[in-house]
Amino acid sequence: MSNLPAIEGGRPVREKKIYYGHQYLDQADYDAVVEVLKSDYLTCGPKIEELEKKICEITGAKYAVACSNGTAALHMAAMAVGLGEGNELITTPITFAASANCALYVGARPVFADINPETYNIDPDSVEAYIGPATKAVVAVDYTGQAVELDRLMDICKKHNLVLIEDGAHSMGTIYDGRPVGSVADMTTFSFHPVKTVTSGEGGCVCTNNENYYKKLLLARSHGITRDASLMSKEPEGPWYYEQVDLGYNYRMTDIQAGLLISQLDKLQMFKKRRREIVDSYNSAFEKIDGIIVQKEIEQSDTCRHLYILRLDLKKLKIDRRQFFDALGAENICCNVHYIPVYYFPHYSKLGYKKGLCPNAEALYEEMISLPLYYGMTDKDVEDVIEAVNKLVDYYHV
């Protein structure tokens, strides 16, 4: 190993790159996809119902509606709530843009509440401070996989007659106070992108215990079209008959994706266990390092971690976040940053949003890096990441 960071000419710790996230597929996954390809259905078939039943078993939700991706799931949830022009939706800026965009899709206005500076999740006190006459819903993101303070948020939403949508894109497999994510909020959305804990390539889902929301989600997913006679304007003319009763979208998942995801969900606990081992190793190493801040977790969250956030105490380092990021890259450790505050983007600037809205979120953004975290990381990979971080902090410490 080199004595100096690779960015200053030292030899990298390793030759092979470690990426910040990566899917894990095995023979069971390949077989599951081939089975569907050889079947009579490639889409809108029996695998969708099988998948939805399995997700309900895992989450404890009464209903699950699989869809094409996590963004579609959020849009469908916003539609089911009846969010529209003149309404506001409160969410966090430290998230992928879809958590806020779902409000714009239906003509509503996103409002950004600040985060807890220790857990990095949305702060319930900030949420309550932003509630006004136009507020109709809250999208609370389980950032990095850690559950938000669901009980407090549910109490706030009930007090103000709001709908709580939990964005669980990061948190499939997380348990909150003994209850799986997906069974607590009014609706919970999931994403199954390849860097998530389980994947269907692209895919999403909305879970709910509310039958009314469930029926609206089904319509939103499939063009607003139904074969349910109870929703039609007249008696069906025959077995071929259907009606478009609302404006919906083609947000359906294929049976190919569903087959893969069913197989992936069989490995959820295995994935969760390994991710926890990696997080524990990181925490054990970084909690001892002056110049590094470790994300805190609430005791109620039994977390299936999607991201590992390394926060730099820049007052104690003679290096900025970009230099630290590049130095790790020079060590063949490929990191990322999750996330740029949503209202920083040009589209939101055009809508009148300005920097300064959420000081805690903005401070976090300047200091954070997402380290590699995925099932396929070896113990040696984890050791190399820790070694590289240690080397940089030692070299650049004030």
C-alpha cells in the first residue's frame, strides 16, 4: 500500500474497482426469468398476482400493487390521494427527485421540510411547521433504508387530516418498532432498481391497507381501465367489455420482472444480513476516527440498509468533499453522493425555490459521500474501503 493518497501519486490500494452499488443475481434468478419466458404470459399474467401476494406477506400490508418503477409508484400514490392543483405535499430535499416530482405530476406544489441532522431523515417538527391550509399529504423518505419516525409522523398527519405516504424506495426489509415497512403508513412505495436491496431490473410497488386507495391504484396503473362491473357506468355487454373510468397510465410491470423479483425476495433476509455486517464494520471503524461523522439510527428501526453515508467533518480536514471523493476514486473505490437537495435543480429554481430553505439538509449535502455497500462485497473489499478512508483522514487531518 502507498503511504500517500493515490490522488497525489501514490499507488492505489487495489487494482479492481469497487462500485458504490451492484445487483446480485444467482442461478435461481436466471431460472425464474427463463421460466416466465417459456410460459404463456410475458406481461399482465399470473406472476404479478404471485408477486403482490408475496410482497403483502413480507410487508404485512393488506394490498400491494406492483408497477413499472418507484417513480410510477409515487405518482400513483399521489393520484390515489386526490392530490391536485391548489394542494401542497411536504417532503424532504435529501431524496431522489421523484419524491417531490410526484406532486408536480398532478399539479400540486412540493414543500420541503428540513432533516434531522443526526439521522438525516425528515424532521417531524419541521414537517408540522410547514403544514398549512393547502397541505394534503406528506411523503416521508426512509433515507438510506432507516425508517422515518413513523409514529410521530402518523400522529401529525392524523391531527391535521393528512395522508402519510412513506417513500420506502430504500427500505424493503426494514422493520419499524416490530412492524415491517409497508404496513404502517397510509401508503408505502417501493423501488426495485438494480442498486436497491432486491431488484426486478426496473420496478416498483405501492402497499396500503386502505381498500379505496387500492382500487384507485389499480386504475392509475392501467390507463384508468377496469373490468370491475361495480365501477362501470352500465352492465357489461359481454366478457370482452371494459371501461375507462378515469385517466390512468401504463405503469404495469411485466411478468418477466415479477418472476425475477419473486426470486430476489427469497434472498431478502440473506441480503439484509450481509448489508448489516458491512455497515457494522464501517461503523466500528469510522466511529473512532476524528474527522468522520457516522449516521445515527433511531432505536425503533431494524434497518435493511441501502446506502452508507460517510459524513466529513470539514473543520478537521485539510480537504474538501470533492477532493476526498476523487482521492477515493483514485484508490479504485467508486463512491457517489446521495443526494443533491431537490430544490437546487434548475427546474425547481424556475418554479421559485431558492437555496436556504433547509439548512440541515444543505449542510449535509456539502459533507457527505456514499460509500460502497452491496451484498457481493467481500470482507477484503470492506477492509480496503476502510483502509483508504483511514489513509485519507490521517493524511489530511488538521
